[in-house]
Amino acid sequence: MKFAYLIMAHNEPYVLEKLIRMLDYPDNDIYIHIDEKSQLINKDALYTNSAHLVVIPSRNVTWGGVSQVNIVLDLLAEALKTQHDYYHLISGVDLPLKKHSDMVAFFENNNGKEFIGITPNWAESPSIAKRYELHWFFQDKIGKKKNILWVLSRIITKIEMMFRYKRYKNEKIHFYGGPEWFSITGKAATYILNHGEWAKNRFKETICSDEIFIQTIIGNSAFAENIYNKESGDSYAECLRYARFNGPSPFVLNIGDYNVLVNSNCIFARKFGTSLPEEKELVDKIFDMYK
């Protein structure tokens, strides 16, 4: 079984190096996007011994902007030049929780399933729907900064809300959302890429649509019937990713999480770091377990 790993990286070069080592097998192809702003990762220092490695041209990644949608589509476009059985989207601070041989066996046993997490009723709730129903001007320039553009953008958004404005009225699709990360078949990957231009246009001047556009494309297609563990209603059980949250953002995992990780059914976990000794200790222990 041939895998394509699509990695979005911007920091933690030590974790990224360990991740690449763990994926370095002849049947794996690794595609990496490094944030244009990153000064921590030296792409010329990345290498593999067995896997095919491609570092795609960098874009400037902005939190909440459509740039994140574009990068996923860039990675899919490059990876789909070669046929693979599954396409795994992960971040540069993810690590696998299954050995390569176990991963192959698992996907052979579940071949045809789509590992995409959809949170029930989430994307169409009023607090989330405003992400794609209203204009969020300048988001690709703002990111998380609170500057004059942020103030202007929020004023426009509040005016639109006041007048109950919607960018697109009478849309004949349902919007779905969930974790950005996925493991999908080649047919599903091709289907998403074929709807790439629609996604770029529809989610331009929205906010945090990276958690919506894949689920919306797949959720309105026949592939929705093939979502793994769909009856669970648990988006992380559907995509088999592990994360421990602090509000809307995941915690950086540490050695205290080790037993939970190795006893989970998940195929990947995030996020890993090296800022604290107990965080780096977990990275090393997961890496050693994988050997």
C-alpha cells in the first residue's frame, strides 16, 4: 500500500526531523510545505533515505486566511501526480502512533474508508456560520494581529451582521466542519482537487475555513457514506487523530500523555513540541517506540 504524507510545517524543526524519520519507508512519498515566514526550518537540511521527498514552493501562511486552503490544495496537486492508496494530511508537529507495518495493515483492512472528521451540526451553527457567510476582509494580511486592518474588518463584519447580510443567498449546499487533518483515498483526493477552484473562490475573505472546506466538499458528495466510524458522531474518532484541547487550541503534549497516546486507537497525535524538557522527552519516547 502506497501512502502520500502531506505535511504543513512552520516551526519545531526537531519534531519535523523525527516525523520524517518515522515516515521514511520506500512505499511512502512525503510532501512538505514550509511557511514562507519560517526561519526555523532549513528545507535544504531535510532528507530521506528511502521515501520520496518533495518540498513544494512556499506560501506565506496566515492564521485564519484562505492561504491555508490554498496550501492543502497545493499539496494535493503535487501528490496526485503520483498514484497513492491514501493521502494523509498532517502538520509538522504531528507524530504517528502506529508503526509503518501496522499502518499498512490497518488501511488494507479499511481500504475505501475516508478518515475525515465531521462535527455534527457545528458548521451551520450561528457562531461558526458567520465564518463563511460574512466578509472577513484582509484576513490573509491580519492573521492574529489586532491592527487597523483588524478594526476595519470587524467593523464591516458587525455592519453585515446588523443587516443580516449573507454573502451567498439560497446556496444549495450544506456546510460541514471539523478537524482539518485527514486520511483519504485517491478518488476522494482527486474529487477535492477538482473542486479546488470553487473552494478558493467560495472561501476567499472568510475566516478559519480550513476547518470547513474539505468537510463541505466531501459532505455533499457520495464519499460521505464512506466516512470511517461515521455513526460515532465524534469527529476525532472519524479521522483517528488525537489532540488534547485547551479551549479552541490543542495543548502541547508532554511525557504525562504517553500512556494515553499508546493506548489510543488513533493513527496520529498532535501537537508535539520541544520548549519544555517533558515535551521533548515525549517526542523521543514516541520515536524510540516506533523503531
